Amino acid sequence: MKYIPPIYLLRYGILKITILSKGGNFVQLSQKKKISQTYIKVNKTQSLREFTTSFYDYFSKKIPLHDGVVILCIGTDRATGDSLGPLIGYKLKYMSYPNVFVYGTLDDPVHAKNLQETLKLIDKNHSNPLIIAIDACLGKMEHIGYITLGEGSIKPGAGVQKELPSVGDLFITGIVNFSGFMDMLVLQNTRLSIVMQMADVISSGIKHGLWKHYNKLDNQLTSY
């Protein structure tokens, strides 16, 4: 298949991304309809503010339709480029908001090989949660360092010929390196610096967005 950059595909609502997961698995995000999404350059001065604002907007739109939140961080620390999800999970795992749960950390990663089992666990323990799927991807050289977030689901398993269900009501991805040739080797040689920058912005933005949401709820309750 001819390689087409993720950002180009996203403009038409169809995203194919190489996801950093154990064993060199791949994940596809596929949407038939045009969906809204936002692109943020991680090293911009206002990247955290832009991400927080966008995340809060998407979250506020979706959360009334769901009961609770599951933050699903996909990836593994076996390859630097694949560690974005687990690093974010590690940074978020001690949050104490009601009905907010984190799956996928450095100690207990979630990847294509155990995703189905994890989804069964989520289905068993949570009723109609808003699932936020977080992953890393490869793209064109000029797109490295961009965070993408929006409405949609990730479909893992394409690279290992496994038919796995789509995951997520919202997605957050980080383009950590370039794609097109020896992707697994590229993942293993991705600089930790860019992965950490993305993990810091995404985790801090999610924390602030959730704080803003639950603080607003508290103020509404106390006003009655």
C-alpha cells in the first residue's frame, strides 16, 4: 500500500497509523465520516494551553453521554518510540477523580497482544465509560512532534493479522518519528526527548482539563 501521511489522511477522516506496541504491532484508526480533530506542535510556546483547551472541549462534548472515564494508554516501554502511552499512564495513574480510571502504565502496559483481554476487563468493571485512547504513531518527517486529538476510535492488530475491536470515543496520538521503512527499528531508535515532551504536554493537559471539568461540576452543585 502506498504510504500517505497521517495528517493528510486525517483531513478526510481516515487515519492509518503505525502504533508503537509490543512485538511491532500496528493500529489503524478508521472513520467513514469527516471528524473534527486538532493538531498541536509540541514544542510551541503555547502547546500545553492549546492541548488543554482542545481536550476540554472534546471531553465536555462527550462526557454527558457516558458514565465515568477510562483513559486507555496503549504501548510498551520495550521501544523508546512505543513508550508514549505507558509514560502518560504512569503520569496519570495517581489521579483521584471520581469514576476516572487509567489502563496502561510502565508497570502494566496495554498493547495489541493483550488489548482484547483489557477491553473485556473494562467492559466487566465499567458501565458505558467514555474511553480515551492514547497512542503514538509514525508519519512524515515534517510532522514529527505533532499531537493529534479528536473524536474517533483506534483499531489495533492490523500489523499482526489480528481482528481486534475498535477502541475509543476520543483519541490522542503523538507522531514520534517518520514512517515508510523498517518501522520497528525506527521506533527503537526514537529519541526519548520528543516522547517525554509529548507525554508531559498530554498528561498535564488531561489533568488540567479534568480539574476544570470537575471543578465546574462542584461549583454547580454548591450553587444550589
